[in-house]
Amino acid sequence: MKPELRIGVVDSGHSAAQRVQVVAGRRFSLLDEGLAEDELREDPLGHGSAVIEAIYQRAPSASICVAQVFDQRGVTSALQIASAIDWLVAQNVRLINLSLGLRQDRSLLRAACGAAVERGVLLCASAPAQGEGVFPANYPQVLRVTGDARCAAQEWSWLNSAQADFAACVQGTYPGQSGASLGCAALSGHIAGFLLEQPDASNAQILDWLCEHARYRGPERRLGP
């Protein structure tokens, strides 16, 4: 029997139907006196549910660990995300999907990402297709992932650009959810599917596989008017 593959998701939670896929969950919220940890609550945004669905479509045998960091306004902080990453590493996840981004670099978030990478955990974080980069995608050894309208559900692209390393399908089954967040989740799903077949693959081998099997290479070239 192949070992269990655990995928971490830092997001807004999961749907009721996805509960069977979730093997561990924790909510991280800010209070006046600091950070609070408690049980997961219902996904207030649907964003996390869409992300988990995108991963599940490509790796249905993977187990999901959910770290809930968004409130009903879609707001989070570096402290919540860093704490979520630390907790997921302790849950023995192999990959963490971060379909989110903060404008400012924060030392505690940088440290959490660095510690996860040192433990061999692969981090996939969404990056905007245009404009300034965000964190944690901008940190070294974090895969920067965006969306690519060229890609069908089982395809991805190797961009190797100033904006992102890879990109994948932007469309999912949840209305109103698309773009870089789903592109990142889709790529995490592709990686999870590979790891289910090759559980001993290193991060370097994963990157080689992604590059070798990318449907497109380089950014999409848009023709002018």
C-alpha cells in the first residue's frame, strides 16, 4: 500500500461535502490579545472550497489538511498564514497550496516558509499575472503560480517569467472563483497526482517533471490591436 499523501491548504476552509477528504483542520484568527486557534468553521467565502475541488479533481486520493485563515471579509495576516504553515508542517504535509498573497514582506512569514522548505515541503503560492509580486510567492524556493487561459483542465504551462514560474487552468466548478488562485490550486493538484504515483520524488524531480510535461512554454503572446 502506498503511503498517505497529505496536501496542506491555507485558505478560507472547506465545504460540507469535502469533509470526507479533510483529515486535519485548524482555524487561525486574530484577537485583540493575539492569535487564536480553534476548530474549523464553515467556509465563509467559497474560495477554499474551490481550491480544494481543483486539487481533488487532479488527485482524488490525496488527503487534505486545511488551515483556515480568512474571515468573512476575505482578510488575513502574515501572523495567521505563518502560523498555518507551521501547523501544516507539523501535520506532515508534502505540499502546501497558498492561493493568496500579501503586498508586504514580513519576517515571520519569510521564516515560516524557509522552515517548511528546509523540512522538504514544497510550497505553491499564487502570483498575479501582471503588476507587482506578492508574498509568499516572492520568497526564494516558493513556486510562483498564476493562471493561464490557454490551459485545459489537465494542462499547465512553464512560464519561467518575471511574473511566475508556472501556470495552470483558471476555471473551476465554483461560480465566481477563477484566476491565479485556481491556477495555483490546479498546479498543486497536478503535483499531488504525480506524487501519488511517485511518492519518493524529490522537489527537484517534481520541478523537472513539471518542466518536461508542460503543455506550453513561455508566457502567452498577445497580439496587439
